[in-house]
Amino acid sequence: MSSKNNSKINVPEARAAMDKFKMEAAAEVGVNLKQGYNGDLSSREAGSVGGQMVKKMIESYEKNL
């Protein structure tokens, strides 16, 4: 079994929306995220952005129940 990164977005039009969502989440947690390469972020900073994105997705889902 190969360990291949499968982070490809299935709907190409969704790329801009996901990038905007990521930037909003980064701003909320105080991470200076920039367009393009962000390899200078610490694991903690990157994780906090991802965690904020998940938190907002869960809140949105629960609100729509």
C-alpha cells in the first residue's frame, strides 16, 4: 500500500473558496499565512490553522442540523 498524499480538490472551482477559508482561519488564530509556500510555519502554527478550519466546519454542520 503506497502512502500517497491525496489532498487534491475534486472540484477545481472549490480551490479559491478553500484558500479563502484557510486565510480566514489563519487570521482568526493569529497566524501570518501568505499565498503560496508557507514552509516557514511551525507545526504548531500550521496545526492551529487546520484545527480552526475543522472547528468552523463542525460549527457550520451543527448549525445546519
